[in-house]
Amino acid sequence: MASCSRVLLTYSYCNVLWFLCVFLQFQYTLQTNEDPLDVLLTSYKNSRETLPENHRFDHHRHVRECQPIIYGNTTFETFSAANKTKYSKSPVVFKSFFKKVETKDGHNYVNGHIVTISNPFESLSVLEPQKPGGCQNSLRSTVAATSKQMNCRLAVNAGFFNTHNGNCLGNVVSNGKLVRDAKGIQNANFGILKNGTLVVGYLSEHDVTPGNGISEFYQLVTGVIWILRNGSLYVDQSIEAECRETEETGTLKKFAEVLSGRTAVGHDKNGQVVIVQVDGKTHYRGLTLYDFGKLLKSYGLVNAINLDGGGSTTFVENGTLVNYPSDQCHKYLCARKVSTILCVHDKMCNPRDCNGHGDCGIDGQCVCRVPWSGPSCSEQVLNGIPYNGTELYNISMAGNHSTSGNETTKEVIKRFLIKNYAWMDALLVISMLINFILLFVTFCGRSSDRIVVPRKPAKSRTNREDEMNLLSSSNYNDDEI
């Protein structure tokens, strides 16, 4: 039995070692060949974040001095967001494209994705990397991993980040929560106010502070370079507006002129938010920001800003990577761990957690758990009568009364099984493993309990002859007597 125990212990150690190796391989699969676009912006992004207070400048004043006189003192544009019922049967339209883009050197072929959101206030969110609080903890995560926070139907990389420590850069407002304030030194911004208004452009610290600005933001993210302003290319003006030092201006100029993968967010003339992503590899394929602006204009965008690009360019559909990233991991291309993302999701419930008594279903409808019911799962059903905690409501008991909103008991069970199939599969695998171990232990135990009976040694021929002679002698003596 002791030997069997040693075998079982060795087997367990081997399993633990195998799982550990798989985990380490997953965690430490490094991106050995990263797209070099970030190199062009490294000094710009990292230096602006750590600029001393006494060396910072009045951002709005600087922008107003650099921008054309036709814009006066306005450093941002506002636009009313669209209503989904007015412009589209579906709140989200997603397409892939392979397109010929005219350039100053001829033309270029690019592939990418475009998303049109006709109800952005309810269907678009800025999410922190990995989880809420990700910016505070300087986390980085792939777009696919971060998109799990809100079960994003579509997701794309968004804001820039410090390449040394992973800090989120610029302004970040996620679902009404101010995550990060850039203290007035941020660049081009894209945001949605709590009244549904879209905002594109340069914002001061006063504009971002809740209760003090143009209005309170519900979503806000910062990019680099305002590509389109009121339907016109605005790249050169942005380079001047977003930089005050020659070295930084030169860096941004190269950043704008290099071929690379690009990501942009903006809106069209109807107030629909449009996200466009183009694949590429810095210096080899993709688009310059000037040519990217032409592409955005061809798709009907009026205002648009440039988001993080290059190796960060990532597009995810239902948790699956659908574009071609330029970073190389070992023998294949892989998605980079990035900062904030833009998440396109189904309409959220009100309240979003359904008061903790249900799950948010399709089109913002709460699916209540027994014994709760009502539009927000705030009414408890007692003996077939809805109860909100203070008073009973008299209802007609005719017909079948659902114990979960409008669901029957059969539907509730079906929904539970569908939602928890992953856990059930996991439990099945674990139970099979436990059964295997028990069978192994039982088999070893029975083998060790068997009693081995030694055989009698075979008698030699000489011994048998002696016995026969002795027997014959005995019989002879009896006869004589």
C-alpha cells in the first residue's frame, strides 16, 4: 500500500507541474517583436505625463493661438447624438472592408472594420483595462479580456498609455465615473455628455471637472491628433495645437506621416458614432493620418480623433480577435496588452444590476430571479402577489402567473441551465477526475491486500524413492509379525 501511495503522490506532483508549466507559458508569452509606432511617440507621451506643474501651459490659450481664426475661441465641437429608431433598424451596424485609398504617391489597399452606432448613449462605453480601477493600478490587458466586463459585442483599443509604467494617459470617464483627469494638458478628446451630446476636440481641466464644465461627461477618452473637424482635414492644425516644443512637433509630424495601423472614433452628420479600424505595420503597410482622414471622410464622418494605433490596433467581435495585429509573439501575430477600450454593447438595464435580483437581458430588459419580478426586479412575489417590501399589490390571479417577470417556471430553469453551462461542464470534468483517482486508489488498495500463499517445494525423485522404500519395508515387517 505504501508503494501505491508513492505512485499516487508522484502522479499528483506531475499534474501540478504540468498545470504550472501551462500557466507560466500563458503568462510569460512575451511580445518579442512589437510594432515600432510607439517609438515615434514615446518621448511625447511619457514626457507630457511627468511635466512639472511650473512648466505646464494654459492648454486652451495655446490651442486658440495655434488654430485657424475661423474657429474663434472654440476648442471643441458638440453634436446631438442620433436616435436609433430614426436612422437604423439595428442600433449597431458592423462591416469589414477591403478598400483602395488614394495617396500622394498613388494609391494603397487596406483592410479593416467599421462600426456605426445609432444609439451611442446606451450602447457605447469607455472601459478601464481589465477591470474597474485598472487605470489606478496601471494595468494593461488585451481588448478581448477587457471586453468581458460588459460582454461587449464589439470592442476596439482606445486611449494611449505610458510605455514605461502602463499608466493611462489623458482624460478617462467610464459610465459616468471620472477615472482620470489630465489636468488640462490632454490632447484631442471624444466624449458623450449625460444629456446625450457628443463632444469632440480639446478640453480644459475646467471642462472635465464634474459640475464645472460644459456639462458632466458620461463617457470620455483622449487620443492624439484631431483628424477631421467639421468635415475638413485637421491634422496639421492638430500637430501645432498639441505640441509646443520643436522636438515634440517633429515627433508628431513623423507619427502622422508614417504608414501604420490606425484606429479612430467620431460621428457622422446624423449624430451616429462611427469607429473605424485599419490594419497595418509601421513603415510597411497601413495609412498615414492624412490618408486615414480621407478614408474617414469617404465614410461620412464629420468629426473624428485618432486613437492608439500601430501594434495596439485591435478589433474584437464577441470576445474573438477579428483583425490582424502587427506585434509578433514567437511564430504568430498576437494582440497587445493595451489600456482603455471602446465597448459596443447591448442596451443596459435601469438599474444596471437589476437591483441585485436579476440579470440584464436583451435590449435592456431585466430578467428577474425567483421570487422577484417587475421592470427593475424590485417587487417580490409572495404567494403569487407582488410585494415591494412595504405593501402588497392586488392582482388578478386568472391565468398563469409568472414567478419571474413574464417567464414560466420552465423558462426559468432553461435560462439557468444555459447561463451556467460552463460551471456544469467544469463540475463534470472535476467529478470525472475525482472518480479516476478513487478508482486508481481502490485498485492499488485491493492489489496490496492480496495474500500470497507460497507453494510447497517440489519433492525430488530421490526423496520419493526413499519414501517408497520406507513404506515397502514397513509393510514387509507387518507381514512377518
